[in-house]
Amino acid sequence: MTTVKHHTPRREGETLLFSLDTLLPAGQALSVNVDYCIVALVCTSPTSQNPILLERPLTERAMRIFLPLLSEPHSCPHEILLASLFYPSYRAFLEGLFSNDRGAAQSWNATIQAHRQRLLQAQERKTWKQEMKPLYNVLSKIRHELHPFGLEICATPSRLGYTLISLPRT
């Protein structure tokens, strides 16, 4: 069973920092304000200049896909992305993904499990593409929004989910 790592409770307006190891240049990270759907590439090294290198707004729908990918950048399963996309509300989605609240975590994991079952049934019925179409649509829209950050979304080699990769630096 795949579960998303839970983080400490958030306060409204708080930003989350994702270093993404080898996906970003050394000394850079992504800062994400989940309340205002703003993603910023920031310099994590001490500097006298503005630490924000690039900043872009995303739609709430794009954030529902991008946040799980940031939490599991090397292999985020289809069922987590679908659960994110169809979770009842954006606030409940954030609570499920980032809260230490046991009830929110149980509800989130139950939703992931339900989407896993739907995908297994879709495979058996040969309706996989139809089941995945809403996710494909959002992925196609978010891809170009991540390019300025030097990131791309690709299917995992096993085709069981998606991964973030670095774009070639010029």
C-alpha cells in the first residue's frame, strides 16, 4: 500500500520548502504557498540579494497534482494523483496530504485505496484510458507551467505513476 508522507501541521499562509535533491541546482529549492497556490524557486544559500529567483501562480487543480509529485518526486503512483484530483475539497486534500491528524490521514488513505481499486477494475474492463483521462488532461496543462523551474513530469519506467525530472540546463 502506498501512503503519502505526512508533514507537521500547517498554519494558513505558511510556505512549504522542497529541496528536491538532485532535481534542482545546488542551493535552490521550491517554496510553495499552498493557500495562494504560488510556487517560487528560491536560493537557499545566504545571499544579500532577493532569494526568490522565479515565482509563478498555479491553479488549484494544478496544485492538487503538483503537491503529491513534490512529496514523492521519484515515483508518485496513479492512485495518489487521482485521489488528489478528486478529493472533496482543496482544504480537505491539504489536510489529508500534510496533516498529522489521524482522521484526515485515514480518510486520505481510504480515498487512495478506493482509487487503486477503481484502476484495477479499469484494467480488467479495459477502460484504463477513460479512467485516466482527467489526470492526463491536468498533466498536459501543468507540464509547461513547470518548465521555467527546470522541471518536467514523466511516466515512471514501470508505468505505475509519474516522476519529476530535471530539464537540461542551458
